[in-house]
Amino acid sequence: MTRRSISIGPPARNQRGAVLYVALIILILLALIGVIGMQVSGMQERMSANYLAGNLAFQRSEGEARSAECALEDMVNRTETAGCDAIDSADVDMICDNGFDPGDWAEDQSLATSPKVNARLIGPCISGNSDLDMGRPLNEDPNPIYQVTVYSTNDDDNPTAAAAIDTIFRP
């Protein structure tokens, strides 16, 4: 009985080097996937840093606005609250119809001028106590209303983001 070997597929000499090409193509694909993954993670890191900077700027603006509102309340009530920044009545704009636009005001600020607060009395314009009332005192309103606009950045030393807040406050 003679034994014969049966070979399945083409002869071995036709398959030489095919594994090398397939392995190189797979390595190239894995390298491309790695590079794309690094780019995506770098972009996400930058996006999260920008979100953090914007959020810090907003929180600082909110804190400055609350401090200015506390100072206005102290000024109106002639009291002194611990933790409030002092505000002088000369710092409050008493002309309510001066054409003030919070958006334009915030655009005129720069990262170097942070924080900046603009407070103005708008109660007389709302309640009709403007100078058109023929001789009535300018501020008869027992509950004055103020517009407080604040511009602030995320950091004093190296600002990268800014936020502006415009509030209406009634002490």
C-alpha cells in the first residue's frame, strides 16, 4: 500500500509573503486608529478646559453681581452687612433713561479690566418718577429698582474667558 499526501489549496510557493502584507496593513490600520483616538482625546480635553474657563467666569460674575446687590441694599437701608463690598452712591448711575445697553457695555470691556460693575437706578423710569412729573422729587419710590451689570473673567492673572451678567434688583 502506498501512501500519498493530499495537499489542499495552491502550492506553498504561491503563498510566500502574503502574511507579511496582511500584517503590515493591519498595523497601519491600528496606527491610524491610535492617531485618531489621540486627536479626539486632545480635542475633548480642550473643550472641557474651555467649558471650565467659561463656567468659572460666569460664577465670578454671579458672585460680583450678588456682592454689588448686597452693597446696594446696604446703601438703601443704611446698614452694613459683613462680606458686602462697599458701594458709594456716586458709583450708581441715577439717570435711568441714558440709553445704556448691557451688551454694548460688555463688548467694550477687555480681559484686563475684570471685574467691572455698572449699577444704575431704573425705578423712576418704571414707576413714572422721572423728571417729567413736574416738580416731584426724583426718588419718591420707597422700593427702588436697580439694574446691575457685571463683567468678569475666569482668572485675574491669565484670563481666557469672560462672562457678563445683567440683573434687575429690588432691595
